[in-house]
Amino acid sequence: LSLQAVTEPGDWVVVENPCFYGALQALERLRLKALSVATDVREGIDLTALEVALQNYPVKACWLMTNGQNPLGFTLSAEKKAALVALLARYNVMLIEDDVYSELYFGREKPLPAKFWDRQEMTLHCSSFSKCLV
């Protein structure tokens, strides 16, 4: 639903590499183009590579998992989340924050979503009660 709200068939959407296979299936079903951006096992999405992609393609949205990324399992640092939100705002690109696993966090303090740093309403925060229930 978030993709349908901010894109039209043929639009470019940034995804992590690797990303959750369901994201690719959703993009294909909606006839959207996936733009894969390098993602580090520990640090998450490469913001420099993301900016290059934003400069070279008319990206409409980024679909990223900021907490407990599937399949790699990393959580972006607070600093990186803030930088990500600022970068996407500069290019007027919506962030679809797939935050379905944050409720499963087992540390002392649950990490904040990237949405926390969004002051321009450019982030659609998505979570999943059913995954937590299971």
C-alpha cells in the first residue's frame, strides 16, 4: 500500500542489496523498477552509493529495513538513520521504512525508527503486529 501511495508503474525504487525477497516480488507485481544499492553486513546501506543513485535515477521511493534488516540482521545506527532521512529529504524521495522486526529487539533500549528524525513527513513507517504476535 505504501508503494502504491507514492509510485506509479515504471518508477524507480531503491532497495538494499541484498534485500527481502518479498520486496522484489511487490515491486514486480506493481511494475516498478528496483534499483539495488550496496549494503554492508554491519553498517547497512552505503549512503554514498545511495546518493550516487539518487543523482543518476529519478527515484520515487526507498524501501529499507532500518532495524533487524532481513536477511543480514543489522540495525542502522541513530546517526545513520538521521543522515539517511536528511539525504532523502534533499532529493525529495519518500522513505518506506519496513520496520517489521523492531518489536523483536532484545536489548536494553529499542532502537528508534528513522521516522523519528523525519520533520518533513517523507517517511512511511510500516510495522507488523502479526509478526510480533507469532
